[in-house]
Amino acid sequence: MDQLEAYKDHVIEQAITLLQAGHDIQCMFTTPKLLEGLAFELERRGTSLEELGIRGIFSGGTEFTPQWTRFASEELLGDIYMTPTYGNTLMGLACSRPVTPVDDYKIVYYAPQPRAVIEVVSFDDPGEVVPYGETGRVRLTTLTKEFFVPGFLERDEGEREEPYDDYPWDGISGVRPFREFAAATTVGVY
């Protein structure tokens, strides 16, 4: 854990160096743990992400919960726009429908179709998609001109969500480490 904290501190120090170097950086991608650490360190130094020019943040990771989103929106970001993202190198990034206080900061991700399709499948039968609102494991299919991976079982689980106006295909909420791997999974700094 000491090495993880040292790495986190190193990454935060690098980010501060870049943000204070006079570049016109307005958008960043980070995990919730790194964003929180960066915001607190900037506050300790008498500044903020907003004062350093950040206008938008993409943030992802399985610890990106509605509670954390509320905290970040109300305590860390001021007028900075933040959108949750879910993804990896196999699929790219799945964006969330807008996250607002009206829906209690619920995060629902939609895969970047047609490049990738996320399905929530049964723990007992990974060939069976679970009903809407039910919990299952994430199964990913990726198809690009150069690459095809059918039915890859991810290290995550969550709830199957109905299509959304801007994303007329299934989504996923409540993303977290797959229960069989959860105890051995370190999240938040990668």
C-alpha cells in the first residue's frame, strides 16, 4: 500500500507540474482517487483545477459511484463539467448519460456501438443476458476493421439498464469488480 500511495503522489505531482507550466490544458482524464488527491493537493497549495484552466474531466473506474459523483460535483469541481466513463483498450470508452442531482447522480454507461457491445450476463450461464435491472457479469464484444473479440467476460459486474434516448441500446449501471475477483482487485490508481 505504501508503494501505491507513493505512486499516487508521484502522478499528482506530475499533473500539477504540467498544469502550472503554462500549457492550455482544459480537459483531463483521471480516476476518482487521483482526482480527489489532486484537488486536495491543489487546495492545500492555494489553488484549484478551475483556477488552473480545467473545464472538463473524463473520469472512470469501478469506484466511480453516485455518492462519489455527488461529492466531486459539490465539493471538488466548482463549475467544471465532469462525465463518468467506463472502458478499456478492448472497447474504447463508454460514456454515461448525463448525471444530475435529479436522478440522484445515477451513472449508466452505454458502449460505443457499433465498435463495442456491452451485455450483462448471468453468473451461472454467460450465454444468457439477464433481465433489465438484474445483476450479472459484463460480457464485451468488440469489432473493428483490425480487431474482433467476441463475448469477452470482463472483470466487472453490474446491472443491466434500458436504452436511453441518445443511446438506443442496453446500458450498465453499478459497475464494480466481479465478485469472484473483488477481494484481489486494486482499483483507482491504474
